[in-house]
Amino acid sequence: MSILALAKRTSIGRYEPMSERHDATAIVVAGGRSARLGTDKRWIDLDGEALIHRSVRLMRTIFRDVVVSSNDPIPGLPSGV
């Protein structure tokens, strides 16, 4: 199932989480080499927020549990992730 199927689209084209979180676990895969991009994608800045932090933050609004799979520790993740 698409993550977008678990969210509703707003009038300005953005997606908002639904009112209740799903009883499922989201897995954020963050362990690639980033060979094509040439830099670690986890730390790409999106409006002042690292991509990995934004991904986790958004997944936590949709899913009850979030797991991050990474080759090394990621500082700044919320407790319980």
C-alpha cells in the first residue's frame, strides 16, 4: 500500500496525516552508499530539516511504530525510533 494512500491530500497539493495512526510499523531504509548522488542522502537539507529527520517525523504521524534501518547510528532521532 502506498504511504500516500494513508494520508489525505490538501487543497494546496500537500499531504496531511489522517486523524488516527495506523496499527502498523513503518520502516525507513537509510543505509545506502549514496554513490550516484555523491553525498549522504540522509543529511540533505529540506527547509532546515535533514531528510532522515523529516522522513521519521512524517512516518510517526501516520504509523504507530517507526523503525530506521541504517549502517550507523543517526543522531537526533526521537526516542523509541
